[in-house]
Amino acid sequence: MSVGCAACHTIPGTDADGVVGPDLTHIGRRLTLGAATIPNTRGHLGGWVVNSQTIKPGNKMPPQKIAAEELPALLTYLESLE
Ligand code: HEC
């Protein structure tokens, strides 16, 4: 919520109700990200969140400014969404 992801993504049980990007409800369980562009590993997930444009140029998710010390917690949270 604090870094703006919720403006575009929905996560049930939170106030995140954006509809621009895909629903992240089961993101931790998924095998691939970005419409099967990359495998859903912690490294790829982090790379996607910070700058998905280098992975899938022209997609509608802009690069996200996330403090280096906040990224591990965010990734752990996303991985927990099964
Ligand atoms: C301006 C809207 C926007 C914001 C803000 C945004 N996203 Fe996204 N996000 C998208 C869109 C659109 C996609 C789908 C891109 C594609 O695959 O073409 C996406 C895809 C994703 C995916 C891959 C989902 C999948 O189904 O493969 C993840 C994970 C993700 N976003 C996490 C985040 C996180 C975490 C944040 C906050 C740090 C964030 N996003 C902020 C729009 C946004």
C-alpha cells in the first residue's frame, strides 16, 4: 500500500483494489510472471517489480521506486500470496 502498487493491483483482504494490472492474489503460487515472460523466482520477481520495462518493454507497469531495504520484505510478502 505504501509504495503505490495498490493503485494498479488488487489483493483481496487489503485495501489494494487497482484494476490496471493483474490481480496478485495467488502470485506466490504462479510459475511465471509477465504473461510467461520470466520464471517466478525471487530474483526475477524483484527485477520485475523494480523495472519490468527491461524484461518486457512497453508493458503498462512503470518502474517502481522502492528503497533497497524495503524490497526484501515486499518480495517475501508477494511470495506469501498463494
Ligand atoms: C501504473 C500501474 C502499476 C503499478 C503502480 C504497479 N504495477 Fe505491477 N503491473 C502492472 C501491469 C499493467 C502489469 C502487467 C504487465 C504485463 O505483463 O504486461 C503488472 C504486473 C505485475 C506483476 C506480474 C504479475 C503477473 O501476473 O505476471 C507483479 C508481480 C507486479 N506487477 C507487482 C507490482 C508491485 C509489487 C508493485 C508496487 C511496487 C506494482 N506492481 C506496481 C501495473 C502496475
